Amino acid sequence: MSQKIVFATNNRHKIEEVQLLLKDCYKIISPEELGFRGDIPETSSTLEGNALQKARFVYYQLFHLPCFADDTGLEVEALGGAPGVYSARYAGDDKNSDSNIVKLLDELSDKDNRKARFRCVIAYIDGNGAEYLYEGIVNGTILREKCGEKGFGYDPVFCPDGYDITFAQMTLADKNLISHRGLAIRKFTEALGANFRAAR
């Protein structure tokens, strides 16, 4: 029987990606499924801080259940690491992916250096309130125009190193093999597996 764990997000794209990675071992429960439909705060200036803030909110303010949260940023070398922690709100608080991409490509229009990386940080709080952090990074290049219809966020303009297609041109299963979130989730689930095995 799958073990249940709360994922501190109501983003269906993230839930779909992560549930595929967790497969049959763990069943993700969203805050919405547990009756919470409000906003989860993320006001930190770092990915680590935001991930912890979201997980702590869900654990301490809402459900007191084992939970995890992630925060992800696109860090572009020629922009000094921007948009970074502000990736989702790069073009405004409405978090519109198309607008974010338009702004990013405009900022890079005169740049030859297109190097970038996606970084994902996962914060996990277990049933005893202990906190853990896991990180995944994938390096790549920002294209000059969008390619592909899959994925979300900056996926249509991000081509990972070693590939000639963007995340938005990959199947979700293929993307999960190499993505920042996939790498962080694997570290996280490996730790979970060790913890659960030790507890038996």
C-alpha cells in the first residue's frame, strides 16, 4: 500500500511530474485535497528559504503531517543568476509563463552567452518535525525562440546540455530522468526509503 505524503503545492504540473517519479511507493496529497485552497507563502530571498517556508507552513499551520515543498529557479549566467528565486514572477505577480519567457528573451537579445541552469531545492519535514534539504541542478542553454509544446514554465526555451531539444519537446518520463526536479526528488526518495526501511 502506498504511503501518503503532503506536497506543499497546488500546481498540477508539479504534482504530475513528482507523482510519476514517486510511482507506486508514495501517494501525493495536495493541500487542496485536504481542504486548503489558500495561498502558501513564499517570501524568502532564496530557494532554500522558500522551500522551507512552504513546508513549515503546511506542517505547522495546517496539517502536522509529513510533507515536502520545492522551490525552483532558472539561473542565467549572463544575467548574474537572474531570474533565480523570482523565476515564476519575473514578468509580474500573475506568474504568467509566456510573459516570463518574453522578458527573458528580451533581456538576452544582445547576449552571446546563453548558459543557464535550473536549480531545484526540496524541503522535507518528517513526522517528528525534523527538516531536510535536497538539491538538483541541470545545466543548459537558453534558445532564442520557443520550441515544443510540453512542460511548463521556461521549458520551451531551455535546452539541457548534451541534448538538441528543449524540455518542452521531451516526454515527461524523459524529462524526469535528467531534470533538476527529477534529480532532487530522487535524492529525496532515496532518503525516504532509507528512513522507512530503518523504521520497520
